[in-house]
Amino acid sequence: MKTTSAARRPSIHLIDSEADSLTNLADSVEERLPQVSELLIGEIARATIHTADRLPRDVVAMLSTVEFSDAASGTTRIVQLVYPREADISAGRISILTPIGAGLIGLREGQSIVWPDREGNERKLTIVKVTQNGLSPAPTT
């Protein structure tokens, strides 16, 4: 798998309670989804952690609706970032346990990240707009 150096990745921000929930989630799928687990743990480790009331409004958090562009495909998509049980790609809800979901979390409007897809190919994702939809509940497992 080709990966980009974390040193070249943009700064990211997470809510403290979401960082804890996402760490537990990533740990729980380490054997089944090793790539996503590793990527998500790495992102959590380098994030600036905030309380929910201090997270900037333009940051992708759980349950946020995100408009992003994918330079590889030339498309712009609007999705909601959700926990696995709420995922439904046909309804525009993508799981945090997908490579794209793990890449979007914590980014701010205007930021770009070069991020691996399921096949290990790097894609440049750019956040166009973030809409907060309320704080996310902890996932049910």
C-alpha cells in the first residue's frame, strides 16, 4: 500500500468524545479492516483535540454533511459521515470505516488531503463545505 507521509498532511481537529469513540471503533476492526484501522488511528493520533463547543464549525465531525471534490475522478460529492451501522451509500451516508470517511474526518473547509483509496491509489480530496448536523452519539456495537 502506498501512503503519503503524515508530515505532508494538513492539520486536523477532533472532538474529544469522538476521538475516544473512533479509537475504540478502529481498534475493534483492526483484524477485519487493517488499512482503515491504521489510517484512522494515525489521524486520531495527530489531531488537535477540542471539546464539542470549541470545535470550529467548518471542521468535518461525525454526522457532518460534507461537500468534497475528488481530483482523481473530477467529481464533487455531498455525503454525511456516519458510524458503520448508519451507513447507506445510496442515501449519501458514508461510514467512518471507509478509506474516504477516515480521510475526511477532522478536515476544515478549503483543506485538501492526499489519501489512499481501497486499492491503495492516492487521491486528492478537497473539502468544499461542511454543515454540522449536531453532535454524534457514541456508536452502538
